[in-house]
Amino acid sequence: MSGREGGKKKPLKQPKKNDKSLDDEDIAHKQKMKEQAKALADAKQKASQKGPLVSGGIKKSGKK
């Protein structure tokens, strides 16, 4: 009995599928996702230019 025999068997590797056929819906969906990502990046950039939204919360003084 070898050391690997008692453990979980590894599945055989499946060949990768080269299914590159895209229809109009897939192309439109990818284009829409790219536009949304670009809009989100632009919004993040604009928000970072304005500065922080909160000033740090409750400020504690040194005296009690």
C-alpha cells in the first residue's frame, strides 16, 4: 500500500474548450460591461478629486 493510495484520487484534466463563437447578445453584453466599468472609473476619479467625504469622526481632546 503506497502513501497516495489511501487519499482522494485526482480527476483527470479535461481539455480546454475553444468555444469562441459569440452571438450579438454576448457582444452587446460585453460592450455594456465595458461602458459601466469606464463610467465607474470616471466616477471614482471625480470623487477622489473632491477630497474625503468624512473628516474623521469624533475628535477627542487631550483633557478629561
